[in-house]
Amino acid sequence: MMNQPLKGVKVIAFTAYGAGPGAGKILADWGADVVRIDPPKGEPGRTTGLILGMRADEEVNPHFEMINGNTRSVSVNLKTPEGIEILERLLKDANIFISNYRLKALVKLGLDYESMSARHPHIIWGHLDGFGHLGPAADNPGFDTVAFWARTGAMIDFSENGEYPLTPPFGLGDLGTACSLAGGVCAALYNQMKTGKGEKVMTSLFAQNIWNEGSLIQSTMYGDEFPKSRKKANSPLINSFKCKDGEWIFVSVLVYERYFGTMCKLIGREDLIDDVRFNTLDAAKQHREELIAIFDEAFLNHTQDEWDDILTEADIAHDRIKHIKDVASDPQAIANSYVYEYENRNGEKSILPSTPVKFGKIEAPVHRNAPLLGEHSKEVLKECGYADEEIQELIEKGILISK
């Protein structure tokens, strides 16, 4: 079994949709006891898989499994004093609270950092939102489509020519930002261990892609321009090339002068090695379209498989450009347990992407099915001191939902 360094750490997750639950899943995979606080009717993320054409029911719910497996669910009405009291008792013994609800909603419930830390000074309060806590967009709703993709320029500038914006890949910003929140609260956990004090930890979808795009943002300050066609790549040999069979391969030559001669030999154009138009990066940038056209023609002489063998033999950084659908059966992904097989509640087997960090050894994670709404309500309340009679009364009043 993979090492789990967060064993013994308790996390209360008041989260919805993708990014917040994703952070909880990472912490759970690392060994933390993550308890989801669900509203009585469940949070909308339980049916997000339907948008992607997947099943999203109690028997089979792969998208919800991916970002909520290994967690527990307590379903409680936080609009009641009794519901808030349940949460308070859970927070008393918790190390970390995480949420991706908008800050104004947390303030209304008394779950903002200032209010919570006054009652629980030990608590690490982790928050993930769309645009950050300050500024004119602070209160805006912020799915990754708007905060991660649209506002950061990625949606239009990652397209080939900027004529049409990309259809943003679903959840890409959510799951990357989830990693940052998980890392942030773990850093605060180290300080909590030393001092017993909590911390306010914040990130946003907007912040995540600004960091992701950091090199590109810097380059625009020095004259670089986006959108960028492959025919005007910053370096002609960091580029995609179409092969004889219609498939594509990507070559990534970062040290241009060191490998330019090798690349010329591979395409049978040794005559270019001493060509002053191309044999330095500065010169190649001035004649990039001409050089890319030469390599485009040469790559059409071999299939993708043949080019993979040729480039591998020459130790040139490259890879076949594959499709998303290929990842689930990729032998490299399988060997490292980046994808793994799990069993749905109805017994059917499915493939699930794994959270990206492993400890100790490489193996498929132990997967406990994502919780049904309120599946662990009774169990968790008993753990924090509620008697059976009290729990039953809360259920009868509709304050607590239990499966």
C-alpha cells in the first residue's frame, strides 16, 4: 500500500463542483480523513458527469468518483442552528477546513477565516475561488472556463490563429488549482504542528493560470505575440510536424545550436548545417517560416512510428501527438498507476485517473467509492460525541440526512 503521510489529519471539506472536491481527494489519497459537508439536496457536482456524457447516479458516477473517492459525506442543513453546531463540533477536532464556495456565502454562514479562527484558532482555513479575494472581480462566479481560461487569455491565444476561441478543456483549471490548494494547506499543516496555530491559505483559478502562463506573460513584455501559429513558433525546432500517415509528432529541441546539425542529418539535409540562415537560433527566428517548411516536407517521408524510432535513436526529445482517448490505455500511464481500475457500486469496472503524487512506491491507490449523500452522517456524528437518540432526532427534523 502506498505510504500516506497525512494519516491522522482531519479535514472538513465544504466544497462543490470540481476544484474544491479535487483538493479534498488529493488530501484523502495522502491519508487524511476528509469529511465532506453536503447540503441536504447534495451539491451540483454530483451530476456534472452528465454534461460530459457519462452516467451520474448512485451506482455509477465516474466523474464524481475521480474527485471525491476516499472521502466521507455528512449531509446537514447549515441554515439551522443545529446544523451549525454539528459543523462546530467537527471543526473542534479538525486540522483543516477547505472550501471553494464564494467568500460572501462563507461570511453569511460565519465560515470565513476571521470568524472561524476566532472560534477555532488552531484551524487551517483553505479557500479556492475564481478570481481572488480582492479587486473588482472578487465576488464574481468563477468556474475554470471564465477565470482560468477566458480572463487569462488562454482561450483565445492558445488557438492557432485567434479567429475563434478554444472550446476550453473541461475541468483542466479546476484540477490543477486543486493541487495548489492541497499543497498550500499542507505547508500550513507543518507550521500548525510546530506552533498549534492555524493559517489562512488562499488561491484561485485566475492565480493558477497566471502562474501556469508565467513564461508566456513574461515573453509578451519583450515583444512576443499571441496567438502563435506553428509556422511562427519561437523556435522552429520546438514544433509539431505532420507525418506520412497523417499523424503528428512533436519535437522539442531546447538547445538549438547543439542539436541543429543532428536534426539536419535526420531529415537528410546535411547541406543546411552550415547555412547561416538557419544554424543559429537568432538566424532561424528570422527565417522560421522557410525552415519550418523544409522540415514539414521532410517529415512527410516517414510515418509517425518511423519518426518515433528515428528520433528515439538520436535521443531527441519528442513524442507522438496522441488523443485524449488514448491515455486510458497508455502503457506508460498504466505502469505508473496514473490510471487505474476501480469497481463501481454495481460491480462494473472502470478506469479512473489518479491524483498525481505518490509516496514510497508506485502502485494503484486504494480506492474507496465516493460517498453517497449523507452516507456517513451517523458514523461521523457518533465519532464526535452525538448519541443515537440525538442523531435520530436531527434526522427526523430534516437537519441531518443519512443514507
